[in-house]
Amino acid sequence: MKIIPIEDKKNRFVFEVEGVGHTFINILKDELWNDSHVKISTYSVRHPIISKPKVIVETDGSESPKAALSSAISRLKKTSEKFKKEISSGVR
């Protein structure tokens, strides 16, 4: 996975992600909405075969978009680990 910054301002971070598709970016976008400081969390893919997902994150200024991304990724990691543990203990 490679992150390519496009716009990096105090309250707005726009970047492309190389090496991932809709599934990961959609989960990240949804998790960002759980942060009360996030005002915009969206992404677009201009062409499904040749384009990279372009992500836009804007905050109210109480925290930076990069901090919001970091927090969202940490929450997703915890959720993923919990899911992995539950699956492992439930599979016989």
C-alpha cells in the first residue's frame, strides 16, 4: 500500500491510495465518521481498473485530518483483532 498526498492543509487531507480497492477504503471512510471532529469523509475512484482511490478527510480544526485517520486506523485494528480472536475461538 502506498499513500500519495495530494493536498495537506490544517483541516483537510486529500490523498490517493495505491494497492487497495473499495473494500478497505470504504471501511476506513465509514470509521472516520465515528469521529465527531470529522466533517467530511469520502472517496472516489474515477475508473475501476486504472484509477487509485482518492480519499478526502476534513475536520473541524479540533484535530488534524491525519490524527483522525490514525485514530480510525487504530480502532479498525482493534476491531479486526477482536474479530480474528472470535473466529479463531469459534472454529473447531
